[in-house]
Amino acid sequence: MIKILLLIISIILILFLVIGLFFLYAWSARKTLLKGGDTWTAKNLKIKRNEQNISKNKKKNSSKFLESIYKQTDEFLTEKNDLN
């Protein structure tokens, strides 16, 4: 009888411990779990950028991209014409 009582008490203690840990976890992450907010945001980070380098890189990348599109389109059309 004592063994059964000790088993029931230990199961209840383990259950309370698990529930307590769950609530501790939920409380520590309350912004995401309870309120549905974001955990981390980069809105307030100040990023230093050099505007001249960004505009030059965009122009270079866009021209390379357009060149690759032109080459692929040209290859496709020449293959299509060769098949006909």
C-alpha cells in the first residue's frame, strides 16, 4: 500500500514539474506564444551603406542579368528555328 502511495505521489510531483516547466517556458517566450508577436526584429538596426557602390553594383548585376536573358533567349530561338 505504501509503495502505491509513493508511486502516485511521485507521478503527481513529476506532472507538476512538467507543467511548471511548460509555464516557465511559455512565460519566457510570452511575446511569441501568448501575444503572437515577433521574437526578433531588425527594424531598429542602423545599417551603414555606401549609396554609390550600391547603385554601381545594381547596374552591373542588372546588365549581367539582362545579358544572360538575351543569350538564353537567342539560343532558344535559334534552336527552335533550326528544328523548323
